[in-house]
Amino acid sequence: MAKYTYESLMSELKSGVYQPVYYLMGEEGYFTDRITDYIIDNALTEDEKDFNLTVFYGLESDIDTIVTAAKRFPMMAERQVVVVKEAQLLKNIDNLQFYLQNPQPTTVLVFAHKNGSIDRRKKVGAEIERKAVTLESKKMRDDQLPAFITSCLREKGLTADNKSVLMMRESIGADLSRIAGEIDKLSIALPHGTTVITPELVEEHIGISKEFNNFELQNAIVNKDVYKANKIINYFAQNPKKNPIQMTLALLFNFFSNVMMGYYAPEKSERGVAAFLGLKSSWGVNDYLKAMRNYKPMHVMEILHLIRLADAQSKGAEGAQIPDGEIMRELLYKILH
């Protein structure tokens, strides 16, 4: 079978082309759910679903029952749809390989395998990759989230500035389903006729301070704004549950790791650094370029070491019992001086 991405698979489905067998898997369940829901909603009309849509759950089903259902002919419809949710819990899935040799062409059989992938070392795994449409969705990296958020906004006809997108990424994290849900919430909250998501709207409806957040902390560090950075760290220390140190350290480590890599880019322009870092666009690269100007490479190497040390201290390494606020204040001092 041809290799599919989420975008190419959705494009094919939206053009009305359905394949006999889909095996959707991976650590990121959002894309599996989106494709499964699309097929359920669109492969049949509402009237056809009564007799031609069957949904199984892996824990409550067996592969022989599923295959028997898949071999049936549709009733008064062009096709039938058989969906297996939580397919990772199916037992005896090896028996699927026999159905894959000669799948029913009028059946759309969908396996939604969450939190992992089929074992490719087994014969059935190799057969699935050969005979079925497969899509393995990996967890998104932090640096991919802004583009994903922007894409979700675009699907709804919305736009947002960089600050709003970064505030959303920081507040919501890498849960793609929650990101999509929060964007739905923001779209409903927008005044009639408005399509622009602002930091104020994000702050009000997602619950993040537009003044005291990791985005503003990173901005203060990039610009060596000692007063602003300390003000934010003091706020974090007073509100540790809203601003966990591990999230702050992870974001700073990721940022300075990219800064370190940026020094080796052959071309130090926005486009050149973005390409060297493997970013899909030059979105957000200005902060990297400014940090490269304000911090020397040896200092950035030291900063990465200090962040690792702070992370170890926050987890009680070597019996350390230092409050998170003190760890961050010391780290911030060493970064900025």
C-alpha cells in the first residue's frame, strides 16, 4: 500500500475514496479519532447507518466475530462500515491475516489502535502493512505544536498572533484533543463577526496570565530583561501549582537547545535557521536569532548544563530539598549574569 500521512489520508477520504481496510495506530490518538470519526460520519448516509454501521470494542470482541461482520454484504447501500475501537485490546488478532488476503470490497473495516502500534515482527503485522491502509501517529514535539494550533485555527477560519499561539501551547500542553477542544471554546467565545484570537481571549477562557507565563519568561530571558524575568519567577514561586517547575525547565531546555544548534546553521537568516532546525516555517525563529546575538555559545552550553542541574534538584537528586522558587531564582541569576 502507498504511504499515507494524516493529511493525504483525509484528502482521499474527503474525495469520496474509501479503502477496504484501515489500521490506525500510534501514541497520538487524536489523528486516529479524527479519521475514525470522519469515516463513521461520512461513509454512509444517516439512513444507511441503521443497517450498515457496526462498532466493536476490542476488550468485548474477538477477531472472528469482527471478520464475520466484515464479510457481510451491505443492505440497500453501496458499502457497510465496521469499526473496531480500542483495537489494541483485541485477542487473537493473528486471525486477521486470512481476511486480509481477500477483503470484502463493499466493506470499510477500520481498526483504531490507541497508545501504541501493531507488532511488526508478527506475520499479521507485516500483512497489515502490506494489505491495509496504515497510519502511525507519533506524539508531537513541543516545537511542532504552534504549527498544529495554527492549522486548527485555520480550519475554523480563525487566526491568532504568535503570542496567543504560544500562550495556548504553554497552557494546554501537547494534548492535541484538548487543544482542539479549547479552540472550539474560543471560537464560541469570539464576538460575532470576529475571527482573531487575542491574548486577552486566551487569558480569559483558557486560564493563563498574559503577564506571568513561560512565554513572557522566555521573552525576558532572550532580551536579558532582569527585572521582568525576576518578577515572573517570583509569581511562579507564589503559584507553583499553576506554574510547575518541570514545565518551565523543559521549555527553557528545548529553547536553548535550538539556540545551540542555531549557531551551526550555514545561513543565519530566519529561513536558514528554520531550515537547519528542521522547522516547517520560520515562525518564531526571531527569538532564536536574538538569543544567538545576546548569548555566546559557551554560555548557552553552560545554561543547558544548569537547566539539567535544576531539573535534578527539583526532583530531589542527592537528597536536595530546595524549594522550586529558589531553584528557579538561582538558575535565572546564572543565566542572566
